[in-house]
Amino acid sequence: MPGDVLRPRRRTWRPRVMWLSSRPWLPVLVQGCFNLRRLLAASTWGGCRGPMAETSSTGAEAAAGLKTPAQQNGDVSGDASGELLSGSPEPVGPGVEPAREDGKPTQASEEQAPVAASGSGKRKKRRDATRERVVPPPKKRRAGVSFGDEHFAETSYYFEGGLRKVRPYYFDFRTYCKGRWVGHSLLHVFSTEFRAQPLAYYEAAVRAGRLHLNEEPVQDLNIVLKDNDFLRNRVHRHEPPVTAEPVRLLAENEDVVVVDKPSSIPVHPCGRFRHNTVIFILGKEHQLKELHPLHRLDRLTSGVLMFAKTAAVSERVHEQVRDRQLEKEYVCRVEGEFPTEEVTCKEPILVVSYKVGVCRVDTRGKPCETVFQRLSYNGHSSVVRCRPLTGRTHQIRVHLQFLGHPILNDPIYNSVAWGPSRGRGGHIPKTDEELLRDLVAEHQAKQSLDVLDLCEGDLSPGLIDSTAPSSELGKDHLEELAASAQKMDGAVDAAPQDLDTMALAPGKAAETDFVNQEIDPLCAECRLVRQDPLPQDLVMFLHALRYKGPGFEYFSPMPAWAQDDWQED
């Protein structure tokens, strides 16, 4: 019986061997198809590189270009803010390098290796005799959270008047050329997209060696940008102060870190905030690094904030959020006497402006639902428990405004800019443009644009109040700015590495005004004297009290303003 079973297998196998042995050309054909497929893939990638293909005649020459100093120094493994300048950086995730806007791959340096291998190994002369500017291939960027000790060491904190402050520091904004910039000059890009400073500032920055294109100093702002160009701009960075209240740890295990976030501190770097964020404070003061935020809290909202320690835990919890398995409970203090019975608000919410961060109730908005229950009333204001069943931006604040009980000290949704009724019942007697203009004007006059996550450079001309203080230099300062740049030319020529030393090792700077990170002759912010906010002005009466999910539940203590016997000052 065993022989009967094995015998057919032998008869079946032998013809296969004979079939292969009788066709010695088959392995050659397979190998040839494989090589052809690699060649086609390499050619397709070369065609996708746009301007790169215009300056290289062969794959071997492209590979040789990888060894140029500009490309060797083009590492963007540090933090990238998504924009070149501090005027209007685009927010990104915590420590995540920004994706190419045109959707093109960023692994060109790796993909070009097969092309170079298939060449003859001899460098050919460039087709054009004009020596057209060569654009380096983009570097591969690290994905995920990447803030580390080198970022935390950029500057330090100090505490004054109940505020946490960040010492001014030098910072490199880095970005690849965006699709809409290709074919335009740097001068055009600065004048149309980065209006935080006058053009005289950028000219002075060029003379001071602050602007780099593909790691080479920019000599002329009229240079035309190409696809894959890498830009770096060194700026003197000032961050707004936040409350001096500490970020307290509520829980920590192998999966998560849970903290009690104070009001006024953003969760992760955004806008003008970098070191004055929860992510950086945890890294600098608690040595907690590479954290993944599991949910977001508005900058002015306090309370329970959860971070995952690994990407796997982050994905698991986010799946629970998508499946509506996470319960959230907030507490707030609102205007007037809130109804004693439970109130459910299902009004849809529309984003009026993503840039300014303002929403309102509108039938064209997304569906929302929030359940409210009054906890106490002191004769003037009520403490209300809030359970959002959806997660729209500013959902609790907008719904409370619609109900006629806005949060007592909400700087946006309890503002007179909404009209006499302050948005109650969705009644807003002005257009969205008028609303935004009035909100911006109110906070610009108070020097509190940070409440709207804005700075003067973010504002379009139609929103700027010419009577309000501004950090932009006027015409009478342009000559002074140019003179400062002239002085910096000599300093940069004498010590070309000083700026790099200052950015990476603040403690090693020499004791001079130029090298001292806190003073910079080109910085307009250094010329201003801003009034510090009062600590109580940085607190909004909205607090994340409890977060509960499958297998976990975390609480934060009830804030002082939510106590039954609390009274306004």
C-alpha cells in the first residue's frame, strides 16, 4: 500500500523535471523579465522627479549628486513645523514631519540606487552648458513622534509672576518646496504667504546668512524655486507665557500616561507654542518622551489628558473612540441659572474659520449631541456637568452659547462680538466675515490674539486693526533693520558656526548681545515690551473631569471654581 501511494508521485514529479530541463531558456527569460521590471520602475521614478530629471542626463550622474555637501547636510530628521517661517506655520502632529503637499514620495535618495547601479559607472557631461542649478533628492523623513533631548535642550523655562516663560531662542523652520511655490521666486513666496515681516526683513536675513536653500546660503531672493527644493530659515523665536501651574501626573503604567493639564497650555507644538506645551514639559521635567496623545483638549481647557506610550496602544484606544466606547465628562461654570432638569442639545455645528478657530450652530454643520446637568447655582452662575456624545471642535462651548448660558469667562463664545444676545438661539446679527473681524479686533486691542491661536502675521489685511499694537516693523524702522543686518554680516563672517552653536547648545553661547539667544538685532519681537497676562486671565472655566473606556477610568480633582461656595472676585 505505501508503494502504491508513492509510485504515482514519482511518475508525476519526473515529467516536471524533464519539462524544466528541456527548456534551458526559461530561467534566462524569467531573469530578463525581472531586470526589465526593475528598469521600468526606476525610469518611472526618474520621470516623477520633475526638475530633477532636467538636470541629470543619466542615473549614474543622479547618484553622484547624492554626494554633494548640500545634500549630505540636508538632514531633516529634527522637528519640522510644516512652514518655512514663523509668520504662519501650519500645525502638524506632535513631532511628525510634514508630508509633501503635492503627495510625491520623499524616498528619492533610496529609490535612485538601482538606477545608478544600472548605469555604465562613468560620469557623463551635463547636457546643458549653463550649469543649471541641481536640486538634491529629498531625504527620507522619520514618521511618528520624534521629539528628543536635542529638541528639549533648545532653551529653558523660568517662572515669574505666576507664569511659566520660555527664554527666547534660535529655531530653524524647515520645509520642502510646496507645489504652489514651484516656478515662483523666494521674493514672491515671502511677499504673498509670509507677511509677518516686511520684505526688508527678509533682505536683511539673506545678508545675515539666515536663509538657506538646499543647505546653501541664499544670495538672491529672486531665485526661482524648483520641486524638491529644501528651505531652512533661522528665526529668533518668542513664545507666549502660560500658567505656572505644574502638569501633574494622575497615572502611569506600561501603556499610558495620564496627566492633569492646566488651562492655557497647548497639548503639542502649534502656532507660536513649542516648549510651552504639555509634550515638551513632560519631556523636559518628567523625562517622558515619544508620547502619543489619545485625545485633544483645547488650550484653555484643563483636566484629564491621556497619552499612549506606544503606537499599538494609541491605535487600540482610537479604535475605541471610533466605536463610541469612550465616555467623557466635563464640568464648567456658566452664566446665569441653568435649568435644573437634564438638557440635551443636538444642534449641528459649523466651522466658521479653521484659521481663527471659531464655530457656530448652523443647519449646514455636522451633527452633534451634548447632555447637560446642573450641579449647583450660587445666585449668579451655575456649575454644569457636560457629557459630549460626539467630538466636534468647541462642541460644549458652542452648545452652551446656543442655550444662552455661555461659559462665564469664555473669551470667544461669551464675547460682545457676537451681538447683544451673544449668540443665544443661534441669533447672530452679522455675517461671518464681520464676526471674525470683530473678534480679531477685540483681542488685538487686548494684545490677546493667542486666545485665537493667532499672531499679527496670520491676519489678512481685511482683519487687521491699524490702531492696535503690532509687532511688524514700520517704515521708520527699515533703515535701522538694515543697519543691524550689516553688523550681523561681520559677526557671521568672523564666526560662521556661532548660529549653529546657539541653536543646538544654548549654554555654550558667548556673553555678548549677538550670541546671547535672548537678544537678536533682526528680531522685531525683541523691540516690543508686552504686558504679561494675569494668571487668572489664562484660566477658562471648562475642565475635563473623567475619561472612561473598556478597562480604564481616570478622574481629575474638581477645580476650585467649580466648588459650591465659589464666588467671583
